[in-house]
Amino acid sequence: MSERFLVVVVDSPFETAEREQSILSRIGVKVQKFNCFNESQIIEAAGNADAILCDASPITRNVILNLHKATGIVEYGIGYDNIDVNAATERGIVVCNIPDFITSEVADHAVALILALARRLYLMLPSTRAGEWNWRKFRPINGLDKMTAGIIGFGNIGRQVARRLHAFQIEVIAYDPYIPFKTIETLGAKPATLEELLMASDIVSIHVPLTKETRHLIGKEEFALMKNSAILVNTSRGSVIDQEALLASLRNGRIGAAGLDVLQREPPEPGDPILAPGNVLVTPHIGWYSEQSSSRLQEYAALEAERILTGQIPRHPVNPEVLLKKRP
């Protein structure tokens, strides 16, 4: 089939775009893959694209104003805070994310961080590797069945975390301003305000998107409400937490430990202070990943681009008003 469309991958977590090309070639798409880090690189690579796929590159208003043909932008993953959705909407460009490529990976990773912190495995590993054999130095360790876990954001991933924690006989409370208290109760958690959750929880696990409302949702005032033994886990977006306030709270014993799969700056600069405290466990934004989810993400992103280019309704538009304007 002759080439009818150009789809540009401006950046992605994958080595190649062969999977996307194999799917989109059936409608005559040529896929080009780049590794763009700034506006000028994106504009040069994607200025004449019919659709673009992106991961973390900045799809700013300036970039969008220089997209001459694009009708769609597809984000590899759930979070799309790197895209100026308002600018895309003004230009009539539909923006889509892929919220359904993960079935259990992030929930599994969040619970893995919780267990590693609660059982202090992050301290035991270097100790035993150094030849020590002294369980007493890791006290106190409290039983999981005596703990209360607070989940901030009770969407699909937050609910999966709750189900896993119930297996450890952990009491679960949840805060989500967009879900009625009755629904939270039906889903097996005790509803709470954010303040109530922070004061009551031994474990706090964050599962919210990064928006204007959630940026620095957890900061100095929120840390002051938490137990000084509390464990904080974040597998959502780094900027949901005020990282400077977190670092101060970890250093002065305001909270007990933190497990972070996401940071405000990724990757962190060498010597970033957040990597230094002994009560921090950092993983490289890998909570989304498994062999299966990786394959699904490429496939679902390509299929969403196909829907956009062929005039079908995409599955996950984040600015559906664009579609309504285009319909007769």
C-alpha cells in the first residue's frame, strides 16, 4: 500500500518502532522514530506529521503551533502532563493517552515497595552483603496486620493496591475527591479526607495523575500531619510530592521512609540529594513495566493513531470536545 500518512514517534521508551510500523502499515502509514528532547527537535522531526506519538518529550504550545498537519497526539502511557492539551484543543488536535495497557504492574510495584520498606529489606541487603548477620539492628519491625494503609487516588490502580493489601490483613482507607464515599466503601475501603488519611496511616500510597490540583499535593503541611514512622510510596508522578519537603521530612525523622518510583526530575542528576538518605528506596520509573505491558503499550498506541487517522473515534481521548466539534 502506498504511503498516505506520516506518524512520527518523537520519543518513546522502546528501542524501535517496528511494532507500530507493522500495525500502521495496513493503512499506508510511514512511521519515523526520533529521540527528541526539546521543542526545536520536536518541531523539526514532526512539523509535517499527520499524528505524533510521544512519551516524555515536551509537547508545548509552541510545538503544537508548528504542527502543520497533525490531527492527533498519542501519549505512550497514562500521564500526559508533558502535553499542552489546551493548545491542542484550540488547534483541533485530539490528544489520547493509553490508560488500559497496565493491568497489575503498577499495583504490584507499589506493594513491592511497601513490603521492602515495612520489612526493612532495603537496609538488610547491604548489611548481609557486608558480612553482617544481626537481625537486632533492624528493629523495630511491626507486623503488617497491625497497620493502616491510606491510598490517595482510588481509581483502577489504587483499588488493585487495596485488594493486595487486604491479603496482608491491612486496614485500608482511601481519599479520592472524585469518588463518592459510598462507592469507596463498596470497593472495600474506608473513605476519608486527605487530612484524616495522613494522620491515621502507617502506609501512604499515591495513585493520582499530575494536574494543577495535584501538583505538590503532599508538601510540608501534609508531612506534618503524618506519623513519624509512616511509609510513603509514590508510583504516580514525582511532582505530586514537594520533593524538597519530602527530603527535609526524611532527614529530620518527620516520616519513617519513602519508596519512590518517580521523581520530580527524571533521570535525576548525579548526586541528587533525594538519592542520599538511607531511608529512601528509589526505582527507575519501572512500575509500569513488564514484558506483557510493554508489548500492549506499543500496540495500543499504534491502534489509537490508526483510529484517529481513519476517522474513527479513539478509545481514550483526553479532550473529547475536539471530536464533538468535528462530528456533523
